[in-house]
Amino acid sequence: MPRPPILAIVGTKKHGKTTLTVRLAAALKRRGHRVMTIKHGTHTFDLDPAATDTYRHYHEGEAEKVAMVSPDKFALVERSSAERTPEEIVDAHMMDADIVLCEGFKGSALRRVEIWRREAGGTPLLDASNAGLYLALATDDDSVTAPGVRIVLTTTPDWIGELAGIVEREMIRSRRSS
């Protein structure tokens, strides 16, 4: 089975990566696609609060893997000596997705959508060296130009729908027809 398409949602801190990822995932789900996500973090994390049984299994018991199971959810926390790539995660756990959205991974060679808001400051990550990876740049600044890269204005009423359509046409449907 071929790997599903993987799209990175990139941008600098406080520009709206999480909001974009969540809204795009929901829009694609409403269009009938099976959407899965990966969140890249730069620091360690805990899925459950301190003093819970599963937290104790992992931290006090030093278990290699801890599974949390309930009637409607399953989570697995596994120790790792190296950070996994999105491709490795998808290959191991998400091969049945129609699309996988990755929040972060700006250093990867994945196709990407960048979110950049004028009020958050700075400049877009997009430059001549990485423009070929871009599916689109979503921005509130109508003066931004990027030759060869679609600009999706977040000030238009259905910009998420527009972006979902681009992802659907260029990544999901093109995979199904190949």
C-alpha cells in the first residue's frame, strides 16, 4: 500500500499553525476524507498528568511502552532514542489515512502550507530555496507575493474551504488517480 500524502503546516511561533491544522483537518473531514495529524514538538511531553497510574507506569516503572485504553480511545507512549520523521510515523501508524497533516517539521522536505500573519510580525519562512515545496502560503497580507506559490488570503470568507480544495485536488485526488 502506498504511503498517504503528508502535508506540513509550517510557520513561526504564534502565527496560527495549530488553528490552521485543526480547521483544515475539519474541512477535509467534512469533505469525506480520513484525516490524521502529527504534532511536532521541540520539548518532551506527557499525555497524562502526574500522579495518574499511566504516568507512574512510564516515569516510576520506567516501562518501555505504556498503552492507555478506554472504550473510545487508545494511546501509546513509547521511549525513543531518536526523533522519528513524519514518514516513519505514517508508515508505522497511519497508512490508512487519506491525508496526514503535520504541524511543524519546517526543516523537512515535505510539501507544505505556511501560515503567516502580518500582526504576528517577522517575515515568512518562504524563500527561493524552499519555494518548490510549497502548496500555498496562507496570509492576511494582500501585498505578499511569491512567484510560483499560491497565496491564500485569510481575509476572504471561505479561505479554509479554498485551501481544502487545493489540498484535495493536488494531494488527495492526484494520489488516487496515480
